[in-house]
Amino acid sequence: MKIPFATTAAGAALLVSIGAATPAFAQPPAPQAAAAGGHWVTSWATALQSIPQRDALPALYRAPDVAGRTVRQIVYPTLGGDVARVHISNLYGRAPLVIEAMAIAPSAGGSAVSQADSVRVTFGGRQSVSLPPGAELDSDPIHIGLKQGAPYAISSYMGAEQKVVAWHRVSSQVNYVSRPGDHVADPSIGAFPVRFTQYAWVTGLAVEAPGAQTIAAIGDSITDGMRSSLNANRRWPDALARRITRERTNVAVIDLGISGNRLLSDSPCYGEALERRFQRDALGHVGVRTAVLLIGINDINFQAMPPRSGLDCDFPHTQVNADDLIAGYRRVIAAAHARGVRLLGATITPAELPPEREAIRSKVNQWIRTSGQFDGVVDFDAALRDPADPLRLRRDYDSGDHIHPSDAGYAAMANAVPLAAIDGK
């Protein structure tokens, strides 16, 4: 349930406890609707996935202890604005998400912030919020003056019983957890001894920007920027945002990739199937006019992976063919068009697949290029493949695992996005 603040209390449900009072909330607006007081667009976002809940989890899936501590997360808005708001989510939560205090400030490097420019974030005029399981919420407007492309630290002092049960696992960004206590306004590095490379509960940062729009990039690890340089914003949506900035001043780009994600199947580790999360993770953000879809390689590959004892992240090993994937694409296209959002289809990139899986990739890519079902095509396959061996990545575009691009490869992907298609031309 998504519950932005209502401008009036009439008819709204009492869903979220904020401090000692419980304000009223209205139904969510359509993504393109202007919020009260201006037109909002999402400038930065991430997508959540549930954390496997079982004993003896591998270290990769163990969340940091945040109870009674301050969590500082670094984000980079892709569009600036004088007024902003933070979006928080308790998706997959089993208990209320309790935030005792929150602030946003320009990052000063690492876990340090500019204390003089720190601004408290409130919810219904109060510093604390308790968000029910499954709920989402926008903060009050924040007068901070966000600068495009600059790092900002969002610091949250968490409730005494708070646990992390959902996150964005591959953030390619170092974030921080403090010693016990409220360190929301603490500028020092020493207060934050714990590092982690995930995002949690903060899933969006919007700015008031009349006439602007947001491009939503959604997909799997290749959109998520797996194996790109840490703390460097070298994912292809980052590079696309920088490219657009050189030519336009009113477009934001948000990255909603989840590493390991599939089009058709859920996973205990890699999130809900994209066709099911698309409505929430892409269309649910304010200002989205265009989305770019890159998905399918994990559907093709995971069916061939052997079952594992213990935590099997590839489960279920669903058998799929090209027609199955095409049917899934059609459903995502229909969902986008029902909300008035243009959807660009991206071809699946080379991965040195065995012949039977390569045949699926090839048929799917041919359909993406020629069917006319998408509103435009982004040919990432053509941008990354080795001219001498089209079934593999170009050597300088290969991060080393023959699936994920290097920083140079991600930059080439950004350059392959036709800006005319984004503009509907």
C-alpha cells in the first residue's frame, strides 16, 4: 500500500502512526499526477527485495544490526530541485518500520556530512514514524536545494527493535551504521564504524520540478550495475543520466534493476518476478513517462542450474522458451501502456550461452527488434557484442565474467539508448 500525505483528512484511512498522532491519508495518485503544491518527479530510486529468512544464512545475506542505531545511506539525485521529499517503504516487513528521526545532508565523503547544511526530515510534521508492514510513505516537503549528481546522506535513527528484512542487495555504494544512539546530525566519520553495501527502506527521493520527467530503467543485474566500480556510479543508468544532462535539464533517470531478477519467476534471493513488480517498482514512481526494460537472461540461464541444498537462490528452476518470455514482455507492455508510459525494449546482451539457450536469446532479440510491440528498441546486444564473435562481449566491455559489462561496457550501453525514442520521436 502506498500512502502519500493527503491534503485533507476527509475519507482517508488511518494507517500510519507518526509520533503521538495519526494523520489521514488518501489513495495514491497516478504516477504522472501532480502532487499538491507542484509537480513532483523521482530523482533517485532503488527497488527492494526480501531477505531470505532461515537459519545459517550465508554471510552475503546477513543484514547489519540497526536496532537503536543510525543508518546513513548515500544517494545521488539525477535531477536537482529546491524542494525534495524522501520515500520510505516497509515492503516485505513483518513488523512496523520505526524511524525515530531522519535528516538529509550533503555528503562530505565517506560517512561524513556537512552539518551546517543538514535538514531534518519530518512526516506529518513529526520526526518519528511507525510504518505498518507493506506500507510506503512520502515525507513532508524538504527545503534543501538538491544539486544534480551530488551525493547526499540520508540518516535514519532506527527504533529499538528494528530489523532489516528487506533491502536492495547490490547497491554498488558503501553505506554506514553507527554506534548505538541517535547520530542523525553527527558529522563525524568515527560515529559510523559499520559499512554495508545495500540500501534499506529509503526507496526514493523526489524533487519538485514542473515540466520534468523521469526515465525508469528496470531489469536484472546488468541494469543494477553488477561488477561496476564501487562508489563511482558507473552503472548504465548513471551514464545515461550524465549523457542526458549534457543535452537536457529536465529529465531524471532512476535505476530499478535487481541482480538475479527474472521476468517470469520469483526467487528467494533475487526478488519478485519483474512482470509482477513492474507496476510498483517502475510505474509507482512520480514523474515516470518512459521506462527501459532489460530482462530475460536469468530466465534463460536459471532453468539449467542444478538444484542446491540449503539456500537455492535460483529456485524455482522454471523451464522457459522464447514464447514464454515474449508473452511476459507483452504483459509488461500492456501494464505500461495502461498507465500512459512509453516502454522501450532492450535486447538481451551476449553471455556465451550454450546453443540451446543461445537459440532462445536470439529468437527473443529478433522479436524485440522487429515486432513493433515496444515503443522503441535499445539494441544493447549490438552495442556490446564482439564483431568477431557476436555471441560474446567485446573484450574491453567485459568485466571478466563474460556476462556483466565493465565500466566501459556500461558507458557503451548508455550511449546506445536513442534519446529520440525517449522523447517519443
